[in-house]
Amino acid sequence: MNLDSFYARGLVEYAESLDMLPILYEVASGILDGLGGTERGRGTDALIRFMRAVPRGNRRSVLKKFAALTRGKLGIIDVEVTAPRPLSPEQLSALSEGIGRALKKKPVVSVKLDDSLIGGIRVIAGNRMTDYSIRQKIFRLKQDIREKVVSK
């Protein structure tokens, strides 16, 4: 185990001992995304106290490893949805809820646009991909037709 992993695991244990794992995850994620870390609060103060022990050059890497470890503990999964056009907030909310129920995890959904899909969506969650696109349905239909023609 390298030094960054050691510190990241220590930060997880520290956050759990304070019963603040979700809060420290949010603060760390905000810092990594360039969105936060400046607002003072219990979570920020706790994270600062811990990070003072981490060598300056290792801090970003430690936060990344901490976030990855914490995502697993909190049941958070990244989900990439590819669609031919932007999804409405209602569609995105319904999709997120459905994915969450199906995977029994908390999905963080990002949407990519691909106009070659014609219609439907493609969903990648972790190492699983499900293709509900019209393009994929047409491809399957072509395969079925070829198999029936060849088998006769």
C-alpha cells in the first residue's frame, strides 16, 4: 500500500469515527471539483485538521483515493447515459430513480449526447452497459433476419 492509500484509508476511519463520512465526502468532492472548500463548517474544519498531516504534494491524490473509497461505502455509482438529445429534468429524475432502484445504489448520472442513436438511450453503470437505443434494436432486427435467411 502506498502512502496516499494509507492516508486515504486513515481519512475514511477518521470520518467514520466522527460520524461524518458523507459530510467529509461532500467537502472533498467539492474541493476536487473546484467548487468548494472555502466555506467553513464542521466538515471543512475536520478535513483541514486531517489534511495538515498529509504532505502538500500528496493532498490531491489522497482526496481522490478517499472519495473513491467513500463512494463505495456510501453506495454511490457513476452512471453515464447517452441520448440523442438532451433529457428534461423530469426524464432525468425518473431515470435516476429507476437506476437507483434497479442497482440498489445512489446513481450520479451524467448525460452524453450522440445524435447517431436516433432514439432511445444507452446506460453505462459501473462495468455494465445496457443499450435501449433504436439503433441497437435495428441492429438486432438485422441479425435476426440474417439468421432466418441463412438457416433456410
